[in-house]
Amino acid sequence: MVDAPDAEGRTRRWHVLDNGVEPTTGTLLCVHGNPTWSYLWRGLLAAAPPGWRVVAADHLGMGWSERPDADRSVAQRVADLGRLTDALGVTGPVVTVGHDWGGIISLGWALAHRDQLRGVVLGNTAVAQPPGDLGPPLIRLAHLPGVRPLGCVVTPTFVRATSALSRPALPRDVRDALASPYRTADDRRAVGAFVADIPFSAGHPSYDVVAELAEGVRTLDVPALMFWGPRDPVFGERYLADLRERLPHARVHRFEGASHLVTEDAPEYADLVSTWVQELDELSGPAGAATSPASPASPASPASPDTGHHEPLWAPLERRSHDTSPVFSAHGTTVSWAALSRRVTELAAGLASAGVRPGDRVGLLVEPSADLTSVVYAVWRAGAVVVVADKGLGFTGMRRALRGASLDHLVAGRAGLAAARAMGLPGSRIAAHPLPASARRLLGVDHDLDELARRGRTAAAPTPPDPDADCAVVFTSGATGPSKGVVYRHRQVRAQVDLVRATYGLQPDDTFVAAFAPFSILGPALGLGSVVPDIDVTAPDTLTAPLLADAAKAVDARIVFASPAALRRVVATRAGLTAGQRDALSGVRLLMSAGAPVPASLLAAVGEVLPHASLHTPYGMTEVLPVTDVSFDEITEAGAGEGVCVGRPLPGVEVALEPLTHSDGDTSLVVEPGVTGEICVRAAHVKDRYDSLWGTEHTASRHPGWHATGDVGHLDDEGRLWVEGRAAHVVSTADALVTPVAIEQRLESLDAVSAAAVVGVGPPGAQVVVAVVVPEGAPDRSRAGGRGAMDLGVAPYDLAEDVRAAAGTALAAVLRSDRLPLDIRHASKVDRLEVARQAARTLAGRGGS
């Protein structure tokens, strides 16, 4: 408890949390909102960077601070905070940290103490109402004169409702702690007054003060960080967008799943803030510039070569603008190079004339088709950024991804427009096809593609984008956590296209079957014609051998790109091929399969379907593809090993390992054979950054110039890379770190086992190894996806003994299951975290649900 003056100079009793660090490098000044108190910042006190003092005070009338007789305005609260920091001897450098209505108060202090200010941190707050926004509905409801006294003061409804916004619910003791200072109506008087002081319109006593502070925020040129809970019903995406517009240089990290009380829903925010604070010197460079933390020594080698070749991605279209041969076929529709080139040129000019500006983000909810391909290249030609979220993410996943991408425009078919309305996506609406006037009004359509193409015939061509301009935001599959937005620049996509073309010797007369439909988008940039088989693009395992043959025949395909799940289905249905279809498949010279490890046995079976094809499995991920490549012959030559052999790094690609260790010791990158560690990659086609995930990007780029992939593996004596699993799936026992893939391979070699997953159960550092096997004869693994409950139980004695003998490591338990949960996009990656969760429940006697 601290005695200090308020804004008017009257001595008040304040409740302050203060870690009392001396000497101080700086001070974190934490400001809570309404109706919380300094308890909100307990995690940051615990995670404070070395040498940083943390001061978190309760506002007057709030928490355990004194209850003044009169209500206090935002101007008074800003001045109160200044008087308190003076009394506490806070002199700077200071980083302000604000949440909820503590955001505007902390920024008010920042503007008044620029000489002490080192940075600002904000979490789920607002400084102004975005244009067209009437204010947070919950706050407006609480603002009503009839509701405010009853809900905020007389009863604890508002206090309790704030801590009830989280899903899953906060622990009872945390909810009680947040409410503990507000037990009586007198305790809650300032809660109601705080709500009343929120200015929703001109004429409110605090309106001009808040407006002045909001404009002043634009002048803050210190480093800034925003951590955000996207599920917040109070301060939604519009408020984050408004803050980003005022502080364009700010780093942003979205904690998916977190709500309004982001400090409670995502306690890891404290480590995020601590890390950011420790790197303030690096973060004070040019606004918005990407930075990486200091890193231990990396292998001495030059950066990946930059060829200086920055031909636009649409250049092959321009070169073949008079070519009437097919460039794209899908669902019975075929488009020529000439027609696609003309459409792209017209749409690019039309988009620009309709207000699509360089750097704008354009979401795409269009099925794989000529329309999708033409829109992608037109958006690129107009200098805007395509945002692609796979339908395989499901409605909830797509909504989370697209809302988080800060869209400026959306192109969609009728179903996509309806979905966008249900998702509450921002941005102007462009229909993929003409719609009746009534439908346009209902769906909020501003333009359609045909209309823009007509406009583009007479409009000026937009200025081509710079090679370093953003090009695309592509979302990961979500197989290892919430889907992440991966940002690429034109230069990086161009490098990817050039590498793929050179690696596989692609020629202008090659055509390919894109059984993984998004890959077809790169066809024109590669200079290749493509066809999408007549399948459900969200379910790769719907591809059959006859459908693959029909697609290959349609364009005389020489190349096939398909996921492992699609290939398993092709092999399973090969008996249905006609003689003509077999002939069509015999003309394929190259197969590429990626998305998950491809077993050698599957490749051998595919070789019977594609008898003249060279079988290749490039290794990579959404963030960088390809990294390595390996052929079936090379896999056979390598033989069995600890993991999956994915081949040697491609030209211009460097691979190194950060060794796995129980301790926080030396994390230098190494290239020695036989060392298991996290796989790190350096190449010209590595993604630029993760979108609005500063913490994730910071971790992935902890070695400057390298991308830490999250996969673990090792290099062998021949320079080949072997993948042993995901870093998140490594089992941390008391004695060793155990990677799962090699054990799973040994188990799946048993005749009695069709699929296996090896997981850790228990706390990290004391986990035990558990094997979950699907017995031979269970449902087809390729159709066993989803994240629902598995039918788990203890494996029969004989099966368990065989599994233990084959594992090569001690197993604490062997469970049998009817299936393994797989990722949605490729239906190939086992969700080992879900397997571990359900296995733990089963072993604890609680069932697998």
C-alpha cells in the first residue's frame, strides 16, 4: 500500500504490485482496465526480464486502492498515474503495458512522459471507435442509464460477466480472485463510473480528451507490441485494425482461442512481452522492419544465392498471350493461355480502377477453377496480396484465419459470399459470377469479375509491384496447432518457382495433373498447363485411379502432383482401370508427392500404376517448399534408418540442425552427421514471416537468416536428411528425448499393425512412451481422419508383446485404436498431440473422449 497524491494533489492510499528490482534496466508500467485490478498482471511480474522493475497499480476506486467520494474521468486517471509514478520514483526508461480501458490510460501516460518512454505494449484495448462502429455492444449495453446501476454497481453482474467470457472457462479460483475487490455495491461504484466515462459520441465530457489521446498515439515513434485475443466480443478485429493503423510499426501477436482477458486465456503473453522487452534495442530500427533476435553461431556459409532473376510471376502468360493451347482444365472447362492472359490483364486493370490498391489484401473463397487462377494472377499484377485459406480448415478454422488476415476485399462465389457474411469478414465484396440484383444486395456485393474485366478494357494498367512487395498469405494446414498465416513476397515465390522448374527439369510442353488443387495455381508461373481431377478438393482421398487417368488423358499429362492420401486411394482402386486409362497413365514421366512422409511400400505400388514415372517426394512445408528431394530409387538405396529419408538439400538450400537437449545449453546450429535436432533451413524461397504472430516468428527465426521448421531429424554420412517427427511430438522422458517416427515405422512393419502413433504421456521431463496401434483389418487409415474420440483400449496380450519386441525402446503401455486422427488438408499427418491427450485419459481411466 502506497500513499501518493492524485491528480488534484490530495494524498490517496494506492494498492501497487511492485517487484522492487534494483538496480533497474527499466520499468514495465502495467495498467489494468475495468473491472479488473493489478492481479491481471501477476504473470508478467513472475516473467519479468532481468533488471526490469514491474509496477502494476490499482486505479483509485478500483481493486484494493482507496475509494474516493467522487467519480474520476479518464483525464484524471491519466494524471493520477503520473502522480503515482512520480511518487514511486519511476524515471525511465519505461515501457507502458495496458489492457482494456487501461490501454488509453497507459497511452495517455506515455504521451505525457515521452522523455521517459521506451516502448508501448497493448492487449485487447481501444483508443477510438473505428469508422462505422457504434462501440462494443456489451459496453454499450452496460452504458445504458437503466442497466448501468443494476448491472455494474448494485449487482456483480458486470464484474462476473467479464471473467465469464473465456472459453474454456477460467478456473473458479481465478474468477473469484478477479472479483474479490468488488464484493459490495460500494466497492463497485467505480466500476459503474468507469463505464459511464466511456465516450461514445461528441458532447460526452471525456470525448475530446479521448479523441486527443487517440490522435496523439499516431505520433508515438517508439517500439510497440500488441498481443490480442481474437475471440474478444468487446474489442473485435476492427479495434485491432484501428490500432495497427495508428501504430503501423507495431509488432502483433494473436493468441488464437483467447478472448477479452487475453492475459488469463494466454498466460504465455508474459514470456512474449518479456522477450520483446529484452530486444528493444533491435526493435527500434525502421518502422515495420522485420528483425531477428541475436543467435548463437551458425555454420559458416554464405547466404542462399540470389540469382537476381525477378521475372514477374505472370510473365509466362504475357509471353504466351497468343497461344491457344490449354493452360488450365477443371470440371469440364478448359481455358487457353491466350484467354487466361487476356482475362488477367483486364481484371488487374479493373481491380485497380475499383479501388484495389497495392498492398491491399484480397481474400479468395473461390473453388479451384479458371476463375480462381485468373483472379490470383490479376491480384498479383495489381500489386495486391492474395489470402488463401483452405476449405479443409472447416468453417471455424477459415473464419479464424480470414478474420485475422485483415482483409480489404473478398472475391467469392455465391456460397463463399454467404459464408463471408456468416463469418463477419471485412472488406468489399466481389462476386465470382454475375448475380441478380436482389442477391447482390443481400450479400453486399460491390462488383463482379465480369464487370471488372469490362472496366479493365479501358482502364490504365496498374504499375507492377516491386519484387519485395508482399505477394500472398497462405495458411498452414493446422495439423500441429491453429493454422498460421505465412506471408510471402514476390521475390520468394519467384525463387520457389525457379527452383521447382530447375529441380524437375520442367519444360514448356509439360502438362501436369494437380491432385492437390492449390498446386495448380502455380502452373502458369511455371509455364505449364494443368488439370484438376474431378474430385472434392477438400478430400484428397477421393481421387481414384480411373479419375487420375481421365485427368491425365484430358491434357496428355506428363507430371502428377498428389498427396500420400490420394496415392493410397489410387493404389486401392487401380483394378478399375481400363486399357485406355492405363495407357494414359503410362505417359506420366514424373510423380511428386508431398504433405507427409510417403512410405516406400506405397511408392512401389504407385510405380505399378505409373510404370514409366520417376517417383519423387519433395520435403518441405507451407513455410518453405521444397527443401530436399528424394526419388524412390534413392529411398531404396538408403534402406531402413531412424526416420524417413527425404534426400539431400536442393541447390541453393542449406540445412542445419539445432541439437535436441534437455537443458538450455548451447543451441548453435550444426551440420555433423548423426546429430538429432530441429531442422533449420536457409534459402531464397523461405517465407518472409508469419502474419500477426510476432512470437511465433521470433522463435522460428531465432537463428538469423534461418527458418526453424519445427521438424526434428538428422543428416547421415551421405548428406541425406532423415525426418524423425515434429519437435512438439518428441517424448521427453527422465532419461532421454525420444523421437516417434522410427519407432512407428518399426511397428507398422508388423503384419498385425496397419498404423501406429508413438506419444508421450505425463509431464515433460518425466513422460513415458506409449504406443497406440491400429490393428490390421481396421478401417482404411486414409479415411480415418478427424479429431473426435478414438475407440481406445488396452491392446490384446499377443499384439502388445509383438509391439514391445519391435519398438526398440521401452514402452509404458500399448493401446489399440480403431483409427488415428489425421490432418484435414492432406489426410496423412497423424495428430499425435490429440492421440497423447486421449491416451492419457484412457490410462487414467477416464475414457478417450
